[in-house]
Amino acid sequence: MAMTLHSPEFSDGGSIPAKYTCEGRDVSPPLTWEGVPETAHSLVLIVDDPDAPDPKAPKTTWVHWLLYNLPPSTTGLPEDATTVHLPAGTEEGLNDWHKTEYGGPCPPIGRHRYIHKLYALDIKLEIDYPPTKAALEAAMQGHVIEQATLTGTYEKSG
């Protein structure tokens, strides 16, 4: 079975509810997954926005959340998965606000896509803490055995 990633709060391609954004509580949405390969030694979650700053003329991919070394037995994350609510052994990387925590959608203009990417790796990562997305992806190179994505969208009101 292929690995899949879901949220009970929005469908793939659907709108992310405001409570998970800068216009709401700015907490992480609940996520669930299944189909993690038995050979996986760890999981990585990357949430980013490829439409920054303007979806009509994107210039950068903005990183919202980085988690790595999630135990492969984990089947999801609760809403508002702060450091104290993460599975044991999970480590956090630096987002583009230079914080090791979830930063919700807050697009300056237009409707942006927020891509949640879950990777199953054949190793547990040994990497300088806290890594950037580039450092994390470099460490993952050649070790991804399965991946799943979930895309949500958001546009500020008014």
C-alpha cells in the first residue's frame, strides 16, 4: 500500500481553515498517515509554500515547518503539535521565520498552496541541530523510500 497523508480539517487541494493561519490561532492542523513501509527507520515532514510572495510571480519557497526523525510507528500528529506534543525522538528544523516550530499560512497576496510532504527514510538522520530545509534535504538524499503529499490552500480574508 502506498503511503498517504491526510488531515481531517481539509482535503487535498482544499482550503486550510483560518484557525491554522496567522488570521486564527496559528496552530498546526491535525495530520494522519498510513502505509509507512516496514523498512522505514524515520519520517520527515516538510511544510512549505512554493508561491511566495505572489502566486502570479513566485520568487521563493517559504518554509513553514520542518520535523525529522519522527518514529516510523507514528500515525499522525495532533492539532497544535508543539514541541511538548511531538512523538518522542522527533526533532525540529528551522522554518523561514528562523524558529523551530509551526508557522501557519500568512500569504501577503493571493491564494497560496501549502504543501505538506511526508517522507519515509531508510535511516535515522544524524544532522547538526537545528537544520534548515536545504540541510535536511541534503541529509535525506538517497534515503527516501516512500513519500506522500497533502496540499492545502489559503488566501487572507479582506
